[in-house]
Amino acid sequence: MKKVLVIVMVAISSTVFAIDPSSYKVIYKLNNETTFNGLIHYLNADESQANQLKQIFEVTENRMKTALKLNSENEVEDVLFYNALNAKCILTEEQYKKYLTVLNLTVSNNYQELLTQK
């Protein structure tokens, strides 16, 4: 499990040399209502888990905006760990594996979008 989390963090942090807000779209996508509802359905999360995840995603998005304004890679990494670790506390082990898979795929897709734009 730790390996997957490390892969997510490395993939996110290695996609850019300077902090680029577009590289962290995954954080903003989580708060999108359609994406959020699809994620909750995919994870088969109950109402309590959904409410807690929504709160985590809102805090994560606000903290990410602040970290990007500060242009601090350490802050950005802290925000990513905050999101992953808090999601782990809420979700079952199976749900958390699915969650990390979704994050990995989203990060990978964002990275490919960045490559095709450059």
C-alpha cells in the first residue's frame, strides 16, 4: 500500500520542475460534483464516508490553493499527503486501494495531457 502512495506522490511531484497549478488538477477534480459522485459510487462508500470525503476534498482544495500561492513544493506535498492519509482513515482497505488507483490514473492522464500540450 505504501508503495502505491509513494508512486502517486512521485508521479505528481516529478511531472514538473516548478510548481505548475495545472499539474495538480486531480485535487480540483475531486471536488467536482460529477466526479465526486462517480468516485463515491465506484468506491461503494456509505453516506458517512461520502460526507467525510467531501469535507477532506474541500480542505485539500483550499490548502492546495494556498500552497500554490506560496509556490512551496513542501506545502504541496503536505497537502497531497493530507488528502491520502485522511482518505485512508475513512475508507476500508479495499476502498482505499480503489481510491489510490483512481488518483494514479488521473495523475497519469493529466501528465499525458501536459506532454501533448508542450
